[in-house]
Amino acid sequence: MTGHAPTRRGRALGVDLGSRRIGIAVTDSAGTMALPRTTLVRTGDIEGDRRRLVEMAVDDGVVVVVVGLPLSLDGSRGRAAMAAVEEASALRGLLEPRGIEVELFDERLTTVTAHRALAAGGSDERGRRQIVDQAAAAVMLSAWLESGGARP
């Protein structure tokens, strides 16, 4: 996990990796608020999924992609966290030549928080399943912003 802020001001893309879906959130142009953007369904083609993420980051004009790191409650790295580290490394190789940084950020409990917020907002179970991944990405990206991830 890196604790530094991007060296340039601008938008950030939050990525909540899952085995079946990838939740995506983006900050506003001022880099002060995280908004759910979309959910990508995994295709089974990991390189193709990465290309879609790179294309989205470039099209959105982001300066940093923040990949959620699903640490265990005790802070240790399990299988999912190690997979996120590997994915972030692969994305870094594709994005840094384009001037886009990649960071890992602790995403513990973001999906739980997103489910609760969506339920409190009145969405039914089926509706929540459709958007929970992008909502979790927005929760994670908001926490990253609050931790000082964005330059003032």
C-alpha cells in the first residue's frame, strides 16, 4: 500500500476488483468527491479486462488509479489481497507509461458499507447486486480522498 498522494492534481479512478465484476468509481474534476461510475463484468480474458480499465482511465483523464486492497480484518494479506497486488502491478506497467499512477488502498469493509448505504436508500436486493461493486469502489475512493490521497 502506498501512502503518498499523486504528484499531479486531477481526477482519480477507484477500482474494486472482484472475481466476477470490477466496480469503478471516479472523482469529480476537482478531486474532492467520489462517484460511482460503472461495473465491468469480467470476461475471462484478464488482458482484455485490463485494457478496458486502461481505456477508461485514459478516457476519463485521471492522474491516478486507486486499486482496492482487501486486507483481512487483522491487516494481513490473504489470497484476494495478493491478487489485488498482482493486478495493481500489471496495471502499473500499462498506465505509468501514459503518465497515470497506480496506488493500492485498504478497502476493508467497503462492500459491507456499500450494501448498508444502498439498503438504507431503499434499493431492493436485486437492485443492490447490480450496483454494489461500483458503490464499494466509491466508498473506497472516498476514504482515499479523506486520507489525503488528493492534492489540495
